Amino acid sequence: MTVDHARLQIILDLPLGQQILGVIRKAGGEARYVGGIVRDVLIGRDLPDALDIDMAMTLRPDAAQKTLEDAGLKVIPTGIDHGTITVLDRRNPMQKVELTTLRADLDTDGRHATVAFTDDWHGDAARRDFTINSLYLDAEGRLFDPFGGEGDLVAGWVRFIGDAGQRIAEDYLRILRFFRFQAVFGQGEPDPEAMRAIRANAANLDLISGERQAMELAKLLPLGASSGLKALVDAGVDRVLTPWGFQIEALAALASLPRALPLPVCYAALVSAEAMPALQNRLRLPVKLRKQMKALARPFAHDVTASPPSWQQAAWREQSAPIAGGFAIGESLAWRYGVIEARQTRRVSEAVFNRLYDWQPPVFPLRGADLKSAGMTAGEAIGDALDRLEAIWVDSDFTFSRDDLLARL
């Protein structure tokens, strides 16, 4: 991985950031960009339209809020007790800045921290998680890198700042964050010190809310059978999340398909049927996601992998219970096929998957009104007749027209 310092000008040209830097300086303080935006621009990543920017500052949060509001900026005290305010760009609602006063941890319990405000940039950097997240950029374009984060970024080395065990004990969610960052930025084997500390502390994930764990997994799992997920399994963290562990080979089979992996597909492939309820409850997954997982794991009653034209007839008969939440019918069938095959055989036919994914169900040419026009009276008989005629239409490989079907009424 390479870095390009010239690209840092992209950050300095952001209008909202420029305004904040100027206002804080005029008030006698200093602000710097920190973390993800600096790291990502250095390695050539494009900035998204919806941009959440992190900045650190020497001003106290209440003083900064008043100063910025006096300058005409919209400020929300999102975490003012912990030193964080959010500054919004009225001209571009897609961008916002989280501005946090430099801090030192006085006390931590693995979930929350009691902090004290400080003016020490090095001390603020020392309390962060990874070296690659402790990069600061000041208003003059100078990079502040107290822990060698740039070198680690180039080397693809995800490393905790200082003692890995201490960093993890400050917030046990950093265990899952490590695997996500390993998946995105890691090259080669994960840091041995980090892995030892994670194994020693993995059971303490129980102290973290299921919702917070699920938020981290939602960022990691769609990356597929990544180096981060493999490291998670190697460290035994999957056995902490569910006693049955993860079926990483099943996810790897799905990741080989040329499609982005939806989160419910990842969960449905990774855990067995007996493990699914326990994981859902632990992570407190929403009802919609639970229903999607259950639908994806439901075996087929008809052979959707059969030769033409019978596969389409099977697909039609299986489409009556599509996966909820934005999945088209063909997409539902394809991912369901993929999950079942990946679980059972660890292989998925790309040809069958694509055939199902691209399938556009034909439109049944009859309605109840057609049968009434043909002389039938309203009632259960119409529904029964429609079901019988639909079965005839499917057996015809969807070729019978409205008139053909009415002739069989």
C-alpha cells in the first residue's frame, strides 16, 4: 500500500472544515482533522458524498459550541459531556463534522470511560485504538503521527497503540473493530500481540451490548471470508458469539459470486439452523433481519436447479414467500439457493445463481374478475378455480393465454 501526501489538500479544501479551523483558531484554540478521513485520503480512497468528518480541538465543548454558533454554524451537542459536538453544513446536509475536545481517560470499565479534557495532543492520540487511526492533519497541512501509523498503513499492519491488552480493556468492542480493520487494511498475518490480547479478553465481549456487537459485524461480514473474519475464527471469537461457531467456508463460497453480499445472506450462511436463534438473541437483531435469515435458510420443495423449462416452473412455485425487505423475487430465490448450497456443499453454481437472480416471473393472465365475466359467482369457488387454472398455466410452461385458460374453465 502506498500513501500520497499531496492528496491531503483534498481535506484542507473542504469548506466546512476550513470554516471550523478558522473559527476555532480565531477563538484562541486549535483544531485538527483526525482518524479515518486522514487515513483514507492518504491511501487514495475517494471521499463519499455523505461524509462524516472527525476533528479534535483544544477548546472546551461548550466554548466551541458558542463560538461556532456565533459564526453562523449549526451545532448539535451530541456528546457534550464527553467533549463532542456535531457541526452541520447548512449548504450541504450530506456533510457533518464531529468535533471533540482533546481528552484523557480517567477510568474505563470496558464499555464506558470517564474522561478529563486536556491540551495534550500526544495524550489524546495515546487513548485511541489503532496506530492508523491516530493520524492528525493541521490547518497548514502538517501530519502529526506520534505512533507510526503511516508506516503501519503502508505495511498493512493493524496494530493497537501501546499495550494491546490495555487498549482492549478500555473498550471490549475493539476486539471486533480489530477484525474489521484487519479485513480492510491488513496485509498478511494479523499482529501476534493483538491476537494474544484478543484471545485473553474475548469472553469479555459479553459486557458489550448485542446492538453494538451487531453494528461492528454488519461492517465486517459483507466483506466475505476476509483476512479479518478468518482471524476472528482463528482467535475463537466466533465461539464466543455462538457456541457452534461460524461456517466460514460457506460464506467463502458465496463470496466467490460476482455480487455484493447482503447482510442477511452473510448471517444465514455463517450459522447453522440450530445456532441461528441463539446468535439472533445475543445480537438483538431486528425482527425484519431475523425473518430474512429464516427465509434464506428454508429448503426448496421444488428443484430450482433443474434443466429448462422445469426450473422456471419450480421457481414459480417457490416464489410465494419471497424474502422481505427490498429483495426482488429472482434475487430472493438466487440468494436462497446460494445459502442452501453453500451450507450443504460449500459450492455454489454461478450459472444457476445468475439464472435465478435474473429471472423475471411471468404474469398470470387471469384475475377473479375474468371468471366472474365468464359466469362464475363470487365466493371460494373463484379462488379454487384460479388455483387450478394457475397450475395448468405453469404446466404449460406459462404459454397458455387468458383465452386458453378460460376455455378450460
